[in-house]
Amino acid sequence: MKKIKIALLKEEKIPADNRVALIPSQCKWVHKNFPHVQVVVQRSAGRCFSDAEYQRSGIEVVDNIEGCDVMLGIKEVPVHCLIEDKTYLFFSHTKKAQPHNQTLFRAIIDKRTTLIDYECLEHEDGQRIIGFGFFAGIVGAHNGMMAYGNRTGAFELARVFRHKTFRKLLHTYFELAIPNCKIAVTGSGRVAQGILEVMNLMQIREMEREEFLEREFSYPVYVHLKGSDLYENVKDGSYSRADFHASPANYRSRFLSYAFGADVLMNGVYWDKAVPRLFEKEDVHHPQFRLQVIADITDDVNGSVPINMGGGTVTNPVYGVDKITGEKTKPHLPGSVDLMAVDNLPNELPRDASRYFGEQLVKYVLPQLLGGESQIIKKATMVERGRLTENFLYLQEYAGGAQSNS
């Protein structure tokens, strides 16, 4: 059997990311269960698992990875770091033709590389196989509640990254006293699962939709809103999940009553340009607009949350938006809405997030990648040896008129 050499990349996108695709014990497991595979680690001082931890697990740490066949990263690989004729797996953020990554996508094609995007890896039923969404939901929900506590002065939450692990973080919730407030949670995927985990750990009670909107409470509550709660067909008010995903432009949002009835929004919905926004910018001017804090955890600038202006960081995750002018302000000011939106939230719990990610990679992806022909891998391959694959021909103009591999 042909020997395969896999490199764990040093994350070189700025700002730096400290997560990894495989933790030391998982690399060791790969060596044991795939004898023809060798995993090496590109030297890095900023990784959440140190070079020494990999070495103690018997994993070689190297500077030069040009002799490797498969490159495993997390965030986008800078253009100057791409090596020709290699296979890369990372989150490229190009499937929606994102303008800020067009140069990277064209470089991938020019260098005749193969790109397998984690975001495109799906089970047969269309569910995402791999991602950090659960921990994005954990950290985003914590930060959203932290912002609400800071805004109201009712309670204090320390930053997530000060607790190192999720286990230590959850101990801070046991004596937390949250006042009566109403929280809307949107989404049905891993992000929403992480949000709901925090809601339940904070002992915030779930309410049915009608009760949530119709009354006030003497304790904190949340409502969980999925697709059928958020969108309706413009013609007859119906909702079909399959039809919505096929033709989202035929739907409109049903969320506005929750913007008028909730204090906090924890947003975990998937969004692209054809999907209706939860509300519009002008709705924020309405005197009944009640939301004080929005944690836009999926973080699409001007997306499902139209007042998301981008620019949030792990260091400064919260900013304000003036409800009249729409301008970005300091957080917690009167007459504003606080926005928490950061694109690398799992970096605050990098070891837990990396362990979870690696478990899915080892269980569902590596056997497909190393075992020969795989429909899962084929469907997630955006570029093969410098050519667009059949599923991604819609990116031809974005890719600069690249030829297909069909």
C-alpha cells in the first residue's frame, strides 16, 4: 500500500488561530490504525497543543512539509504558503464566492492544488460531518450573556478563555443569578446545540412560542426557533424544509415579533444571499424593537442580522449599534443595541474544540480520504488538481474562468 504523509499545518492566517485538526493522541491513533500513514506536525509556537506534546506522543515535528501529500489546516492558508500539487483540507470560506477570499481561490487553481473544504463534507442526508459549530455556540452564548450582564449591570461573567476548558467554565454557572429576561435562540444545527447547552447550564427555562410572546416572567426564559418558526412561504404562509433550502427567495421572515418581544437574540441560523434576513435595518428604528443584545454567532456581515458590521475580535467581541443612526458605537450605550459577532469563537476553548473536531475527522473523514474512491470526499472537493469539480462549476467566474474537471 502506498505510503501517505499528512502534515498538520501551522496556522498562518492573521489574526492567528490556535486550533488544530488532530490532537496528539489522535495522531497516535492514526499511526496505529493506518500503518501506511505518517502524520507530521509543522512547528508552531501558537498552537493550543504544544510541539512538545506531539513529540511526547511520538509525532515528528518538522519545519519543512514539502514532502507531505495531504495538508490539514483550520483557517484559510495564505497564498504565499500554498505548495503546488498538494491536497489541502481547511475552511476556505469560498463556497459562497466570498470576495475577500477570491485571490486565495484563484491561487489554489493556479498552483494545481486539490481543495477539500471541511464545510462541504456531508453525510448522505446532507448533514454536515465536521465543524466547530457546537463550541462556537457555547462561546457565543456565554459572550452574549456576558454582554447582557455588562449592559444591565445585573451580573458579571468572566471571559471564556480565562477558564481553559469547558469543564472549568461550566462551574462558573452554578451560582449565577440571571434576572428575568427573554432570550430568542435561532437555528437547528451544531451552533444551536451549543447555545442550548449554555441556556440549560445557566438554568434558563425553555418556553413555547405563544407563551413566550404573550407574557412576561419573573425568571429568565428562552424560546428555540427553528426553520418553520422563522420563515414562511410568501404565497400561502406554509413551510417546507426541502423547498426552503431549494428556493429560499420564495420565503419571508417571521422573526420580527420576537425582536419586539425578546431582550436577547442568540443567532445560530445558516445564511446566504438568497435567504431572508431575520429583520431589516429599518426595523431597529421601531419604538417596539426590544432587543438589547444580539449574539450573531454564525457571524455573516450584513447577513441574517443586518446590523452586523463585522470587526468583532476575541479580544473585543462586543460593539454597539446606534438604533437611530445605525452607526457603530462603543458597547452598552443608551439608545443602542449591543452586537457580539466573532468569526473564530471556538478559539476561546481551543483544546476542547480541537478534540471534538479531531474525533469527527478520525471517525468519518480520514477513512474516506485514505480508503480510495469516496462520494463524501468527491462532493466536498471544490478543486481537483487545479480544476473546478462538477459541483462547484457555479464558481467559474469567481475562479477567473477556470476549466472544470468534469
